[in-house]
Amino acid sequence: MPREKNPESAATRKRAPRKQAAQAVAEVPVAEVEYPAFVDPQQRTSLIATAAYLRAQGRGFEAGHELEDWLAAEAEVDAELLRGTADSART
């Protein structure tokens, strides 16, 4: 009697991701990241600058926190833009 193959063993094996696909993702420049169509990069930068200014103002313009303010403002603005995109997709 021939030995039967176990169909589960073949299905449970995982393959490593293809190197070409991983390289293609890694090579996408930051400038090509798409943002919602209604906010162009200049508007985004303006929103970030305003939010960073307000953060600095709230701290009394204490020197040495410029980069921290910018990065926090950038994360805040991007989160709001993505939230707005998700909210508009639901309606």
C-alpha cells in the first residue's frame, strides 16, 4: 500500500519573502509617499510649521527644542490628515 502524503505538512510551510519585492519597497523615496489628494506638500509643511510654532510658544520659546517640536508637530499633523482621510472614507 502506498504511503499517503500528509496535506497539512505542505500547507503549513512558510516561504521567505522574495528579495525583489523587499528591495522594491525599500527603494521608494520619501518624496513619493502619497498624501490625501486635498493636501499638497506645501500645505502639509505649513500646517507642521504652525503646529511647531504653537508648541514652542506654549513652552515660552525655550531654545534647544526646535527639532523635538518639529517632529512632534509632524506626527500630530500626519495623524490628523490620516484620521480625516479615514473619516471621509466612512461617510
